[in-house]
Amino acid sequence: MKIAGVSMTYNDGYKLKEWKEHYEGYKDELDYYVIVDNGSEKYYLNELEKVFKDVVVIKRKINGGCTAAYNDGIRYILNNTDADAIVIIANDFKIKKGCLHKMYEYLNSDELLGLVSTAILEKDSTKVANYGHRIDRYKVIGLDRGKDIQEIKPDRKYTDLVAGGFYMAKRKFYKDVGLQDEKLFMYGDEYDTAIRAKRAGYKVGVTCETYGWHWHINEPNASGRRPASNYLIARNRIYVVRKHFGKEMVLGSFWHFSLRLASKFAISGLLKKNKESLERAKFCLMGGINGLKGDMSINKYTKF
């Protein structure tokens, strides 16, 4: 059993304290750990290397988003280690003690499995954020949301998709399925990967025998994701639908991820005089339009 972990970072000084604390809880279950920096400022890189002294840090010159960064880490592991399982761990993720070993055992208990995750709980609670997902045409639906972890059954199951910030794959999975699609930058990568996994003959699995918490640590004074996130979410979902399902489903995804949400944010913004909601409406619409056009320019209209 050899497990390698990959995390990525970009000017995340406000996460370092919690990230290091979480890492101390799972580092003994990793044989290798790779952090990919996505072109951060020099002051942050110096801080990062002081905190994580004994791990491999890959320094990208430019911000390539989650997909390019994770791919760099996966390539390094495939080319430089004998790890037979690779786990993606978001840098704001906390996991139960023994979680990685349990995931490894589950992953290798079934020849059909290529990629697995766990139940994901809301921050420091027993409340489930998702226990796998169902893909319904262009929609992705989180399962068992709001339940207590003790209520979840079965202990293991196949699922259509798992969260992008925490999953473990067999080494062979990346050779058969390929790395992440770097056009996606961030958001939608797990959707694309799940579809490609299924077409390559792999099953995706999830277990509630162990679990993790996604803390969603946001920037200081931010209540959630940046409004520009809605641009990438709308654009990328339409891109993935076009890529895998053809033009007949593109208009439906444009309505669902762009027009519907843009209308919702615009109405809320006008009624409540909320500038952030109006910004989200604009980004939803722009993302949808560029998704229809197939314009996947990196960082277009965003400050990521």
C-alpha cells in the first residue's frame, strides 16, 4: 500500500493555519505528499515553504486553475513515485483519522472501482453535505443532503459522481481515463472526469464508513464564493454537456446554469438593491454565452 496526496494552493495565507492542522491529522497515512502552487506571490511562497518544510512543492509560473495544478501533481507522482493510489485533498479539507487507509481498502476491494470518495459533512458537524451524486441529463444532484451521518445507508455504494475536492483513484485510472481537462480551469472537472471514467469501464464509489469535512474557508470578509465563480460554473457545465452529450442538450444546460440563475440573481439584486447579486447575474449570463460559443479562454472575465 502506497498512497500519495496532492493539494493545490494560490495565495492562501488565510488558510495556512487550519490547513497545517488538518495535514497533521492525515500525514501519517500518506507515503508522499505534493503541493502545487499556482503562481502565487513570492511572500506567500516563502510562508508556504516555512509551514510545509518536508513535502514536495511544485511551483507553477502562472495560475492554471485547479485542473492544471492537480495535473502537475498527478504527473509528478506517476513519474517519480511508486504510489499505487493518488488522493486529491483540497487545502480546506479535514478528514477523520484513518480515513485514507479505509478509502484505499475500499478502492482495492472491487476491480471495477477506479475512483472513490467518502460522505462529505458540513464543517465540524455530523450533517451530510453529500453522499455521492446522481447525474440527471445536465443536472448533478447531491444525495442524502441534510441527513445525520449515522442515518446513512448503505455503507458503500456506486455513484455517478463524487466531489472534486476529495477523492482517491488507482494509479491505473489516470493511464486509462487521462488527467483532468485543463480547459475547465475550475468547476465542472469532477463532472467531466466521472463521465470519462464510466466510458472507460470504471465505477465510481462512495463510502460512509469514514468521512471528511469541507470547511470552505473563504477569503477574509467574504461570505462565500466570488461572484466570478458563477461565470466559470455556467460556462464549464455547458462545455462539458457539449463535449459529451452533443448539441441537443446544450440549450437545456444554458437555461439551467445561465438564464435561470441569472434571472434569479437579477431579481434578488434589484429587489434588495444588492450589488453582489447583480454581479452574479452578469457572470451567470456571460458564462452561459461563452459556453455556447465554446470560448474557454483561461481566466476570461475573472480575477482568479
